[in-house]
Amino acid sequence: MRRLLILAVVVFAAMYAQADPIEFTFLAWNDGNWENGYPYFLQQTNGPPNSVQAVMCDDYIHGGQPGDMWMANVTNLGPGNISLTRFNTTPGVNSLYPLMLYNEAGWLLLETQVEPVSEWLPINSAVWNIFDPAAPCNSECMAWLAAAQNEAHIGFPGVDFYKVYIITPVNQHDPDPNHIQEFMYIGEDTRGGADGQQTVPEPGTFVLLGTGLLAAVGRRFWH
């Protein structure tokens, strides 16, 4: 399964580094239960039918259900422009504080590349807690939260935030908790436009996944 997730990451980075909003469809939670955390599964609504992406939810406040479709902007975290993200207004768009929080969340997401699957839920719980301190956080989650804060304190040495992408609904500050949440994923370091809003490759550059991942997602969707 992990190999399939890695392959999906490569696909998604090529497809969704973009400037204009695109439509996504929420396919499934991890094993059919949102509380299981990373990974959830999304797909571009009109994209290749076999392309599926594993994403992490960073938004404990909002919801969403499998089958939901919505328009979203995709932001690359590397350039530091978080103007289109959901949590960019506390204390302000131009403040370094919200960017630091996204960097902490991005560092935690990148840690899933080297940590065992057993650590993915507490890592995701720490990400939820970064943007909503009221979110549940057990001792493992608190340890990851402290680790992310320590990385922020020393300046995230060697961390490539150009591999971190944020999928934000176009109504980024939507107050309705029943509407779709924000997501993050690991993609390629493309070093595109300075504002982090890059261009979508032509369809000919899309890579199609085999049916194995789609079948795996299907099992979770109908779980």
C-alpha cells in the first residue's frame, strides 16, 4: 500500500501545481473513518479516472463527506505565500505567525515519509491541534506537536517546503463547519512561480495509476 501512496504522490504533484481553482471530489477516509486520520483520498473531478491522491486533513473545524465536490486553490508552501489558505488570518495575512504554523504542519506531513504507519494518526492529530488547539491530542500527539515547535525554533533546517502543497476551498474562510475542510499533500519540488501558484501541466503529462490503488480506495469507500 505504501508503494501505491508514493506513486500517487508523484501523480498529484504533476497534476495540481496550478494557478486557477479546480474541482475536486472527496473519495474516502482512511478505512472508512475520518478519525483514523492520514491518509484521506481525493481526485480531480474531471481528471484521469485512475488518478487518486493521498492527502492529510489539517482542518479539524470543517467537515466533508465522501462524494463531496468543490472548487479549490492549490498553494505550494515553499515560497511562503499563504494568501489563499484557510488559516492565514491569525493574526494577519502578512504575519510570520500563520506561516510558521503551516511550516510546522508541513514538517509533520513530511515526517510521514520516514515514520511508520503507526505514527501517522498522532502526526495528523498534531497537525489538527496546530490550527485548532481544542482538537483532541493524546500524549503521542503532544510529543509530535512539541517536536514540530522545536523544529520551528531552530528554523526547520534542511526541510524542503516546496514539496508541501495545500488544497483550500475557494471560500477559504467559510464559517460553516459542515462544509469541506482544507487538505495538505506531499508533491514534487517544482520550483515554479514565485507566488507558489503554479501552472497545471497539459493532460499529456498526466501519469495514470494502475487499478490497484483505485481498488484499495474503493474498499475503503465502501467499508
